[in-house]
Amino acid sequence: MEEPMYYVDRSDIHEGRIAEVRDGMSDLAAFAEAREPQLIAYHFYIDESESTMTTVAVHPDSASLELHMELGGPKFRAFGALIRMRSIDVYGRPSPAVVEQLRQKAEMLGGGTVTVHTRQAGFSRAHPPRDAT
């Protein structure tokens, strides 16, 4: 069984583009929710200064992340005028095809780094245990 893939990217928001970034995030989240039922979680965050956008996604496996990259490609390009990608971090074991897609995305959005982190130890629970009291 494949392990989940945790995806985190960070981007600088170009000055004066925060409203467009917010609209784009809402559009992309709705797009992914409607077309990617396997996607476990997909969230966008903006820091307090409204200068950094962070995307956090949880995929059940590498194939899900690959599908997301294929479906979302045109949507990602729309962010090119709004942000400069700083980094993409993937936690898990993505396929070589996914890593290449991520590198292309990072280059297209400003040349950020792509780093893959492999799990060394730990566990996941689908649901936390109920309180026994």
C-alpha cells in the first residue's frame, strides 16, 4: 500500500495582487474539490502581512498528486502574474514523473526549489481515538 503524499508550497504574493490571489485560490479549491474526489485535503493560507501564500494538500498516493498536476496545470499558470514560487516540499515517495511535474511548475511560477522528504518513522490515524471517559 502506498503512503499518503503531503504537499506544501510557499510563494511570495506580488504587491497589489492579493485580491486576485484570493479569487484564484477560491477558484482552484472549488475546481479540485469538484474533479478530484480522492484528494484528502487541499487548503490555501495567507500570512498576516498578506505577502506569502502557502498551499497544503494531502493526497492518498503519488498517482493522486500526478492527476492533480495534470488537471490543475492551466489553473496554476494563471497564478504566474500574481506570485513568485519560493518552494515546494513533498513528504512521501512521489514518482519520478511527479517530481518532474513539480519542477516544471516551480520553474513556471518563478523558479522555486523542489525538495522531497522521505518518511523515516511515524504513523497516521484516520480518526483520533474517542475519549474513554
